[in-house]
Amino acid sequence: MAEDALSTLLTRLGRPSQGWANTPIVKGSTYLFEDLAQWRATREQREGQRVLSYGARGNETVFALEDAITALEGGYRSKLFPTGLAAIAAAFLAYLKAGDHVLISEGVYQPARQLCESQLTNYGMSFSFFDPRDPEWQKALRPETRMVYVESPGSLLYDMFDLPAIAKVCRPKGILLCADNTWGSSLIYKPLELGFDVSVVAATKYLGGHSDVMMGSVTTREACFPELEKVSVNLGQTVSAEDAFLVLRGIRTLDLRLRRHAESALGIASWLVSQPAIKRVFHPALDSDPNHLLWKRDAHGSNGLITVEFDPKLAADRIEQAIGALRLFGIGASWGGYESLVLPVDVKRTRYRDAAVQPGYLLRLHIGLEDPQDLKNDLNKLLGALAH
């Protein structure tokens, strides 16, 4: 990716070599050829190369976004999918077949877990879960394990995993390594550089950045790409040029936005640690977080996600009534946009699911681009309501 600073590269990735500053939106389904010889040659060429041939195979706008994400991830090539979950499903279906086993890290995105439970088993595939922090985690590998799939940091509690150590164990065994890199947003965490083969990102989040587009991406090493492209074509997975344009637009300010999200989130997380109603704050950029050293070693920044555990003595209904006092934090299921959000965390979707002692009420916060002091003032309303 040349030697320019990252913020400089983000203004140029996926742009035309000349002409328009912004990659134009190219719309179309049918691509016309000059003659049958060109049509036949293109159909043969597209089996191994990316060429214009039909709308479902992509166009200039889609290709530009693929190239930009590939450059950020440090991979060979990328494919785009209509949602983050569609990208996860494609990664599973591209590399797993009947009889294969996939080993999945605890705390992954819940719909990915549901996908395994309700779909993969129908195709004769098996799955199980493991805690990569366990020094003997490799005992969970089976002779039929074809893939290890992790989300690092994990959803909701942001546990970070030692990807190079996992790769050191799995690579000699020929096990494919796939990471959900949505937290890292292709920019602040690089699974492929840490020894993994496949990186999946929900571009709906920070890549888009404006809560107005749905998309997923999968980036791979060269050896892994043919199977990914095959499943993309066979399942008819494609994205619109308009959506690709929106994500490209979001990428231009990705570094700037993530820096603001991260700075505000770390300040608010540090402040929340000292609040009497809060027992614990989950955020890997905090010095006190048990994941901090791995975050410092492997990540290149942070983002706006925080989860807080309230004092277990506080009743859930009382906390939820206090949440109603918030003015600037919306209640929404996504994150990565410009706006601040809160949402309760279902303990059953975390590593605390089977814990003998359950944690206090868990609340996920996404710290947006609002003034951080205004957000603190808003959160003080919630905390104040719990102090009486």
C-alpha cells in the first residue's frame, strides 16, 4: 500500500486513476460485447480474473470498494455481500462440507452461533465452542476440524485472543483460520497479518459509518479466494452500486471517525470505572482491562464500544427505568454509525452463560461523535437516578 500515511491512503483507495475524485455509481445488469468472440473470451477469462461481464458479477463501483477493503485488510482479494451475516454464512459455506467440524470461539456474534445451530447441522457439518484464553484450548480440536473461527475482540465483552498463537497450532494441521474482524473495521486490527486466512467484516458498521447502508465483506489470502468466489457466484450474492458508493464514501473518513470514537469512548470508560453504580467496564483500551496487553500488541487503535456491568445489587427493572432518562443515547441494535446507542446485553449470549455466579446487569454503549461532555452529562442522568 505504498508508503503514504494511512489517513492519506484512505482518501485515495478505490478511486479512479484519473478523472472523477469520487468513484461514480455504475448501474446496470446487462453488459454488452462487440461480438461473440469477445463474449466467449470474457466468460472464460472471468473464471480466474475479475472482468466486467454481468451485473451480478460486479461493476466498476463494486470493484473499487473491493480493492479498497483488500488494501486495508492486507489480503489478496475481497468479495462483498448484502449483510455482515451473509458474509459470515458465505465464509462457512465456502470452506466447509458435510463431515467437517468448525471450532468457534466463545462470545461470537449471536446470529453466527444461530447460523451454526439451525443451518450448518442440516448440511452435515458439526461445530463446537472453545475459550481461546484456555492454555489447553487445542484439546478442543478434532481430527475432522476444518476451520477455526474466532471473533476478536469478541462481541459484547471484547475479549481479545492471541491469533498468532492460534495460527501456530493450526497451520501445521492444515486448519483454515477465519476471523470476524468487524470490531477492527479493516483498519485497527489485521487478522491476515496475524496469521489468519480469512477476515470477515460487517461493513454496515464503521466502514459505512452513517447508519444508512447494509453490507459485509470477506477478504482472503490468495489460496483461499477461489472457493469464496465460487460460493458468491453460486448463491447469487451481490451488492448494489449505490451501497458500494456509500461504503466507499464512509472509508474516506474512517480513520478520522475511529480516532474520535476511540478518544471519546476511552474518556467515558475511564470516568465510568469510578462510578459507584458500575462494577466493571469492558473496553480493551483501558489499562485495567485484562485484554489490554493483547490489544496493545496487536491492535492499531480502538473504537466506540463499551460494555458496563452494574452493581449486582441493583435490580434490572430499576436500571431499565433509569435508561429511559437518557436523551442523547438511542436504543438500537447496531453500532458503528455517528450516533450514540445503548442496548441491554443478554448474559446468555456471553461467556457468562454457564457461570455459577451471574454478573450484574450488562449494558452495551456505543459512543458516537457527539461532544463527550454532553454524553457524560446524559449518562449522569442515568447514574443519578440509580443513586436515590
